[in-house]
Amino acid sequence: MRVLARFRPLSKVKVNKLNSIQEKLMFAFRMYDLDEDSRINRSELLAVLHMMVGTNISDEQLAGIADRTISEADTDGDSMISFEEFCKVVEGLDVDQRLSIRFLT
């Protein structure tokens, strides 16, 4: 239930640490941070992209997507994406709506 709680929409009345915007972002970041070192490197990004698209996109295309993603998100020049850099990339998205599931109650 703790995992599902992260996907509940934010409540304006009741504060719930599990489904705060920060926790939703961290949950999404951890999906890419496969080795749990608090950074997303190229091989982790490629592995997740492969899981997402399978064989629908060529390896060369996926490599291009991974390289562009890292070059656009990486602001400190270490060729990896930190949690802070990840947050900056997705700050324009409506995280609450995109990472929420309406449950029947």
C-alpha cells in the first residue's frame, strides 16, 4: 500500500508525506537509478529505455535519446543526472497529475 500511496492525488486538506511532489519525483528518479547511487548514468538510462520500448526502436536511436537526455539534463558536466538535475528537467510538468491515479473509494 505504501507504493500505491505515492500515486494518490495531492490533498489540499490532509498532508501525506508519501504522496508529496518531492516523494513522487524521488519515486520516479529511483526507477531510473538502477544501481541506487543517486545518479542516473547512460547505461542505466539505456536499460530503462530498453525496458520501456523493447525492440520498437533501434539501439542506435535509443543511444541517441539517452545521449541527448543526459546532455540536456546534466548541468554539472559529470555525464550523469543527479536528483536535482532530474527535478529541474521535470519542473515544468504537472507532476501531481502525471504521477497520480484516481482510486475508487
